[in-house]
Amino acid sequence: MDRVCCEGSYRDEVIVMAENPKAGKKEKAKISEKQKPQKTEKTRPLGKSGSSGQAAAEKKKEKQRPAVKAVEGFDPWRVLVHPHMTEKSMGMVEPGNKLVFMVTAKAKKADVKAAIEKGFGAAVESVNITNTKTGKKAFVRLHKSASAADIATRLGMI
């Protein structure tokens, strides 16, 4: 008999549904605690030993990107339709260093990132895109070296 699923337990016995291969139907069978397979403890793998705070700080410095210069002749508005100006999106500018744009229907994350970096000269950390009833909306988090408030002021959002 093969164990299929556990239906219930009563003290040291467990009622198990099992298939009878000869009859082709399910039967109930009782299995005592001694017959049940023992559970093994799962442990997490240990982290690398000897890692110091200095190594983490060095990695963080390596991840920081310098500010990107704006490219002349590039039109970011081929991808970006308009800045999304609602109370919620305006609240993300200062604390989250984020800007929200409505983008074209076929825009990808890489397209939005390139449009912001080349059009406004700001380093982009991440881009999230959502599809809404009114169109595609892109949430752009800028790198610490760039200020979302400065770009929002240039666009007339603030």
C-alpha cells in the first residue's frame, strides 16, 4: 500500500488513505507512530565566515554609479507620455526619490530607463511598470546621486 494523504489522527495512530493497486480503489489503513517515517530537521546553510563590515561597505561603493549626462538630440517623450501627477505619486518624490510617468503601451523597463538616463541625465536604480485601465504607468527610482525633486521641478510637477 502507498500512502496518499493523511486524513486524521487519534493519539498514536494515524489514519491514512492508501490505494490498493489490485482493486484499483482507495482504502483506509491505520499506521502506528513507530511505522511512520521520522521527520528530519531542516537547517539553513551558514553564511560565509569571516565576512567583515568593511567588505560590505566596499561592495556598496562598487554598486554606486556616477551620474549620467543627458544626450543631446535624444527625445525621451517618445517613450514617456507625461508625468503622473497625483497626490500619491507626488508623495513619492522626496522620501522615495521616485518619479511616476505614464508611458507608451509598448514601452519596456529598459526603454523607460534609457529615456530617463539619456533625456534627464539622471542615473536610474530601478523601474517598475504596471498596466492600468488608463494605460501603462512606470515607477522610476533614481540613484542617490540624482534628485527626483530636481527633475520634478524641471518638469513643473512641483
